[in-house]
Amino acid sequence: MYREYLKNRIGSLIYITGTLIRGLSSQTFAEKGYDLTPDQYVILYLLLENDEIMYQRQLAEVMLKDRANISRIIDIMHQKGLLEKIPDSNGRKIYKLIVTEKGKEIKERIFPTDIDLIKMITNGISKEELAITFSTLEKMNLNIRDKVKLQI
């Protein structure tokens, strides 16, 4: 039914798809007993895939989260023992984020579930279709990124 309303509304369809993916991820993580949100998993993934050379502000920019939101997520992850916050020598409110052994273990435990979710979400979509989708979304992103004033 919603398809008719959104037939020519790309932004709405992207938003709804993103909401469904986030909901599916949250639901799956909860069902499997992971004490982690999708955002927390993405942070672990980003830090580990980038050799842990990321700062809180960089994460905020990559994830399009405001400072307060990313700070809250990081604090929760720190309390759970997933991250260490190392003060930067250039400023006392600037932190380099380091994934702890516990964080690495949880990321590795969740990774197969992440792959399964990706397979479920992309079921019936060819590699060529996915490549076109990524390319198109990246172009849309570039078209509007510098026009949006985010408080990051």
C-alpha cells in the first residue's frame, strides 16, 4: 500500500528502507542476546576497520550524528568496557577511541550475523544492481552533502 504513496518519492523510500534495516538489525541483535545497538556495532566496525585511528568527532562526521548523540553512545560503550577513551595531547576534550579486547570479541561474534542480515536484505539483487544502487546513492549524497548544515 505505501508503494503507491511513495512511488516517486526517493527520499521517503530511502528513509523507510533505512528504518526497516535498522529495526531488523535491532530486533536480530536483541533476539540473539547481543547487548549492543546497531550504532554501537557500526562504531566498533569502523574503528577496527580503520586501525582504530579515529576520534570522536570523526565518528560523528561519518555517522552524521551530533556531538551530544555520539558522545552518549561512546560513553555507554566505554561503560560497557568496549572502548577506551584516550585524551589527545592537543586538547583535553578530544579523545582517541581504542577498541578493547572485549569490544573486539563482541564485534567478531556479531560479524556473522551482520553478514547474514546483509544477505537477507540484498536477497534477489544482483551484484550489478547493487553496484548501480551504491553508485546512485553516492551521487545523491554528493549532490546534497554540502547543502545540508549539520550540527556535528
